[in-house]
Amino acid sequence: MATVRDVLENVREDDFVEYFLFSNQDSENPSEFYGRLGRQVEDTVKENCKDYIWQKDEFHVISRNVNDLPPIIDNEERLPPHLYGVTHYGENIEDEWFIVYLLIHLSKNIPGLIARVIDTDGEFLLIEAADFLPKWASPEVCEKRVYIFNGEVHIIPKEKEKEIIYVGDALQKIRNNPHLSRASDQIQGAITSRVQGYPDKIQELLHQTNAYVPAAVAALLKERPSLIAPAISAFCHRDPVDMRACRAMRYFPPETRVMCQVKMTRCLYAMLLHHKYTPDRRTGWCLPQQNSPDYLAHSIGIKLACGFEILVSQCKVKDGDDLENDKGWLRYKQSLQDKGYFNDLLEGSIGYTRLETEAKDYYRAHAMYSQTPIGKTVLDILNNLEVDVEGMKRAENSLPPPDDDSWMEISSEDLDKILSERYGSRPNTSVNDISTHLSSFLEHVSGLEGVEHPLVNKDGVPLRPKRGVKKNKSQQDQTRDDDNNRISFDQEAFTCAVQNILDFAVPDDSWDLESEESGMSSYEDEVEMDLSRKKTGKRRESEGSQGKSELKQYMDQMDRELSNTTMGQSFHKKTAKGMEDSFSDIESFEPVDIDMNALKNILESYQAQMGGAGPASNLLGPMGVCLEGMEKK
């Protein structure tokens, strides 16, 4: 059972990636050794992170010695000394893969370094290479088996069933026999293709634009460009408490606005444009008309100013130690409640208050590792920064034009190209292919567990047996021996009953079920008569002749009712050559094209799905028909 401290330590947001760095060098003082190793890692990372703007947290490691750090969960493996880091990447998944690139680079340049990286999905490296994994690989089996060594991915192979592996043993296996644990070339290629392009790719992920911001904001971004990420995140995740600060604008008033160039990631730029915001005119903000060429710069500037104002206001709340208004504490407390930390105690009771006090103390001491007090940093820089408003106004005339943001719009052809590069191209499906798949699919037998996709190998497909064809004796014996507990019934009687239904052999008597001479009783007699005659080998000369009159009345009445509607005109008719000869005795008869009408309805249903799930894709999916690549005809 987890202790109170375990629960406090185990609360974390979902958008995080954890990384562990182990060294094969033994030292009498692990803390001192890993302290030096941590500084070497930080210096190497800093060289490769120039101009990189992190969405939420930066790459950062601390030395952890297992003798000083208790396990998070009771009975968990005690890890050997290592460097540990956790980064919350927020909305930008690219931060996670940039960390993978950094770990690969570190393992290449620091001898003996072995890295392990996981996220909320576990060993997410294997998810990227799922198409090339060995058959034994599963999320449960692969836990603690994936590492990065010498710039390559290593997977500890499974030696026996239900084998439990520990990190210490896995590290030893990689050091002793790295050639046995090295992943296949296909897996290496899948991971390499995902992180290729760094560090040059950093510039491709940036977007520069012009913004009309308060002079203090322009000075802050010039001094530390990375501050734009927490400012945009604060604005996009604002709440009514934050909006009170935006109405005051105490630290970044609109009177000193200047035009400047700002740099951010494409993810941040998309977030900023996605959030609509109309400022309060009483605060001095005024936006030009939306058709004005300056509207975008003014809108971006207002949002950035509000984001910085929110950061500073949150910092002031934390300085006053008012945790009840601290959003981070409120989220942390809610997570504790979800994990049963308060043991269902009544809020305000002695036990509840004691646990809440311990949680507050822990939050003040530790929780800030994942949420740096950026507001205090902003204030410290602002107090020591000289804002040259006049110089900024003179620089407005020499600003370069903003970057083209057409990358935010993507055509269907571009999307198909991206999907093709990522998942491979799919064969085009024509209209005739759909009809063929439908006909072929209906010729296959479905089991009790549902319809299965027809096998590609025709020899392995169980076709529906034709009427009158019986299984041979060996097949019947095998069927009997499959399961002795199956329900038995008279197969020939059942077949005969179904045959009558399919042949429309409906009796001509009354269908009053309460009458002893009802049509149902006659129907039962009909089944018994057919069964007896079938067993003696005799065939009725006029099978199904009785009952046709009543069925014909139903059909005639239906035809008369439909003849007064326009339903018949809505169907596609057959126009193939030779149809006139088949129906020459009927004036102006046009038979319905069943395949074409079925195809039309399926396509209309698929179009109505608007790219989501629906009946058309659910129907064609098991048949192996993909409408995304269908040719337009």
C-alpha cells in the first residue's frame, strides 16, 4: 500500500516525458560523480538547444541516488544512481521527440551513457516502431526493456514466459552484450526518421511575426525570447480570475505600445490565433477593423500583453502564500482527492486538516519543479531592464515583413501526401471495386463471433455451400467431435423449414394463430409433410403452389400503393444492352440496377460522415475497402 508521501509524489500532469541517464562508471562518491555528469549533460544540451523555445518545461536533469530517495511505490525496484529529468510538453508533442534526439546525441558523445525515456503511454519508442516489433513484444512485456545506447535503440529480448526484468539487470545485459539487445534496422530507421533534421529543424519550427505590444513586453522578449511560451500558455489557459488582471493591466498598460518582431514556435502561433479575444475598451485597448492590414499585429500584441499580465498576477498570489487562489495548488489538491489521499474524511475535520496541511507543505517545497514561477522571473528582469521606448519607435520602420502563415492551411492533396509518407500509400478503390467487394463479401460464411474479413488466399476462404451439397463423412465426424456440449437439433427439419421460407412456400390458410385450423398449424403440417417426403426421396410436383395466392395479394397490394408514389423514380435503372429483349413483352419496363443503387446509398452515407465514423465506413471496413483513396468517376 502506498504511503502518504508516495501519493504526494505520484501526482503529476499527463503531458510529461521522463528520462533516466545511467553511467557504467563506478565511483566511491556517486553523488559527486553524477553531479559532474549532470553539468556535462546540461552543457551539451545547451549547445544543441540554441533558439529552441520549449512549450512548457525545459530539458533539465538532477542527480538521484537511490540511498537518499525512497521509491514512489512500495516494493518498487530501487534504481542505481542516475540522472533524472521530467519535462511537461503541453500541447507541443515535438518537445518530446526533441528530447529523444537529445538523448540519442548524449549517448553518442558521452561514453558508457545509457538512457531510458518513457511517457504516460509507457515505452512510446516502441509505439513509433510498432510495425517492426517482434511477435513477443507487448506493452506489459516490454516495460523496462527499451533503452538508448551509443545512439541506437536497444530492446532486451525475452528469454522465458512471464519474465520480470529489472532496470539494473537490463543495464548489465546491454553493457555485456550490446549486439544481442540492439534493435533491428527497421526499428532504428523508424526512430531515426522521427527525429531526423535536428538541430537544423529548430529553425523550421519557428514563426516570426509583427506584434503591437507594450514597450515593456517588447523589451522582455528581446532580453529573453523564451518567455513568449509561458505568456501564450497563460493567456490560452486563462480563467475568470486571470481576466480581472487583464482588465487592470497594471504592469503592461497599452499607452506605450510599439511595433516589434516576435518569434515563437508554430504550435504557439496556432494556439494564439485560435483563441478569440475582444479586449475591454475601458482599459485603453482598441482594435482596428478585421479587414485592416494591422488587425493581426494588434490582436497578437493584446494577447501577448494579457499573457504577461496574468503571469505577474499569479506570481503575486503565490508570494502572498494564498494557496486557495493558486490554480496549481487547486489542480494538485484535486489530483490528491482523485487518488484517495484524504481517505474520504469530512472536509474541515481534524484528520482532513492535518492531511491538507501536509499536502500544502509538500506543494510549497516540491511542486514548483514542474511549474517554474515565471512571473517572478518576469518581474526581476523588468526591474533591472531599461526600456527605450523612443528607440523602439524608430526601429519600427526597419522591421522585416512577417513570415507567411499559409502552413496553417492544408489541402486535401497535401494531407494525402503526409499520410502516405507516414503510413504508406493505399491502393485506389474504384466504383467497380466496391461492387465486387460487396458481392464477394456476401459469399462468405460468418461465425457466431461476427463477420471476418475474407482471406486474400482464395484456397483458405470458406465459401457458402450450395444447396443440396452435403459434407462428406469425415467432415461430419470432425464436426461432431469438436464440442460434445453443443446443443443438438434436427438438422434436416431445420433446413427444410428455412428452405420453405426462402422459396416463399406460404400456406393458403388463415393466419389466425388462435384457430386450430390456422395457417400456422398448416405450416407446421407442411414442414412435416416435406420432411417425410424428403426422407423417402419423393419430390412434390407443385412445391410451394399453396400459399402463393395470399403472398401474391400482399405483393399486389404493395405494388398498388407504391405505384402512386415517386419512389420508383428515385432508383437508377439498368441501361445495358440486351435488357430490351429480356423484357420486350412489358411496355416501358426498366429494371432497377441493384448494385448501382446500393453503391449510391453507401457513398451518400460516407459523404454525410464528414470524415468521422459511420455506417458506411463500418460496413466497408471489414471488407478491406477504404474509400479515402477512391477515384472520382
